[in-house]
Amino acid sequence: MKMAKENIKFIDWQSGSDLIGYYQRCRALIFPGEEDFGIVPVEAQACGKPVIAFGNGGATESVKGTYPDQDITSSHTGIFFRPQTAEALIQAVRRSESARFDPERVREHALRFDKEIFRESIKEFIETKVAEHQASLR
């Protein structure tokens, strides 16, 4: 924090509406860590914002990304970087500055992780497995 320049702001916990406001006003979300899933990239995408993420872990599932040296298509929702270094992150941020992401497509991608869609998918999976089990008992 001591090294941060004046254009860097560190914030503590935020309410849901304040957090949405930050997402809506940002150009992109930087997600430099590695998590199993990570809801933060999905939240940013739900606000139509692309994600610049370390290309490992859950971000590779929740972000439809490409790497700085590859083409960015209309279906991409972010840019990955590797290795997990400042130089690689800087390259990804610079690439994002010239990229054009479609906010509506970015949001549509995030909606795949909506709670209702998840519930329906789990319900369908369980019903299929129960039916398969019952059929195997006959």
C-alpha cells in the first residue's frame, strides 16, 4: 500500500450497491490471484466489464479469455496473463487498452452462472442420476 501511487485506492468491505457501482464505473477488473472459482470475476462480467486475470484456476472457467499475444474476438470476456508476474500483468493491461469488449456479450457470459440456472442444472443432473440408478435396479 505504501508503494501505491495516487491513482490507486484501497477500499475495505463495501455494500452490494456500492460494489456494483465500482464495477459499473471500472474499465476492467484485474484479478491477479488464483481461486477455485472466484465470484468476483463473474460479478464484474455481470456488469458488462471485462476481466484481466491470472490464467490459472477458476478464472479460466468463469472468464472466456485470451492471451495478450492472441486475437480478441467478440466472444471473449477478458484477457489472461501468465506467468504471475508484474511484467505479464502489465502486458495484459496494455493489451486491454486497445481491446474492444462487447458489454452485452460479457454480461451474457456471466449469466451462465446465475443461481437459477445452477439450480436447474443440479436438479436435472440429480434427476438423471436417480433415473439411471432406478433403471439399473430393474
